[in-house]
Amino acid sequence: MDLVSLLQAAFLGLVEGVTEFIPVSSTGHLIVAGDLIGFTGERAKTFEIFIQLGAILSVVWLYRARFVGIARDLGRTAESRRFTLNLALGFLPAAVVGLLTHRWIKAHLFTVPTVAAALVVGGIAILLIERLHPDQRVPTVDALPPRLAFGVGLAQVLALFPGVSRAGATILGGYMLGLSRTAATEFSFFLAVPVMVAATLLDVVSSRGHLSVADIPVFVTGFVVSFLGALVVIRAFIGFVSRRDFIPFAWYRIAAGCAILLWWWKAGGG
């Protein structure tokens, strides 16, 4: 495996780790970054999905005590059962819709202009939501009722559109439904685990014909860098949302989306 491919994998792994858990769309950034460095095609699409698993496992590592406790107490405490039910309800809508539309989305929506437009629209949506100042009736993840968990799951369906952002859809969706910023963010972290594990397995299985043993070093490099980058970002983001609103991410999305559209147009995409 050549050094250039490994460096490309490390770069994309860093992009994934930094963007997966903040409301800016990791998939969108990966599509644009991959196009910029010439890492495209079916193999690249599968790689982009696979390295998301590295970022997701950082959540499992950071919250390992929580997950172990839930598994241990599942048959003994109502809190553990409700947490598990909430994850299942939050996972279900995106799982069903994603299973039905996965191939079509991957074939038609993984494009630079699609991502750029979604970034801008998502940024405007964040600004509008922040102006509404929703009541924060659910202070912690433990206080989340199942019906609101399902509502967050419905919001997550929007993230099947590249550029919307899974984190953005679930965090802002939860915030609109009455979760505190911290509760919405933590539930988004937890919900990422079943959603992205399922998405990764589905994509790797369906794309196995495009992969070879020679791809292993590239995939492992991206996976490890993504895991390490996400570890840093998760800790920092939790501290950020406990003190600040989401408006900086809105303006970043709008600026990035406009810049990407301009770059794409000048590069001959239009």
C-alpha cells in the first residue's frame, strides 16, 4: 500500500473524527474532502462509512461504564430498561427508512452540490430554532420519555440526506422537543452507536465486491485516526454545549456551504 493512500486515509479519518458528533455533517465533509483529494468511487464511499465506526466506538469507550451498567442491570432496573427502549425507539425510524433507501441515496445524493445545499439549509434551520428558544423540560438523558426518544428518531431520518448531519438532526430535534442542550447532545451520542454500527455493516456487506485485502491498511488507518479524533471532540463538545448555543455552527455551515458551491462551480461542476 503506497504512502499517499495512507495519508489520504489519515486525513479523511481526521475529518470524520472531528465532524461526526458536531452539527456540521461528517458525511458531507467526507464527500467534499474526498472529491478535493481525488479519493472517490465505490471504494471511497464504503471507506467513508467504515471510518464512521471508528468515531462511534469512541462513544462506547468514553461511556463504557454507562453501557456496561445498562447491560448488567437490564433485567433488574426500570432505568436501564427505559434507556434501552429509548435507544430502540430512536433507532427504528432511520433503520427502516435507511434500509429501504440506502442504495438510492448512495447512488444519487452523495454529490458535492447536494451536500453544499444541505449545509446552507441546515445552517438556516439552526438559526431559526435558536430564535425560538424551546422550553427545556428534559434536563438529562435519564429523564427522557420514550415518546420523545421516538421523536428524536424521526428527526434522525432527515440525516439520511447527505449534508444534513446526523448529529445536527438528533441534537436540534431533541432540543426542539424539550431536551436540554446537554441531554440532547448525549442522547445523540448514544443513539449514534446502533445507527452507525448497522449502517456500517450494511454498507460493507453490500460493497464487499469492491474491496480487497490490499484495502485493509487504508481502512485501518482511517479507522484509528477517526477514533482518536472523536475522543478529543466529544469531550470538548459536551463542555461547549453546557455553556453556549449552536449559532456558531449555523454560520459555519452557511459559510462552508457557500464556499463549497463556489469552489465546485469554478472547478467546472456547474
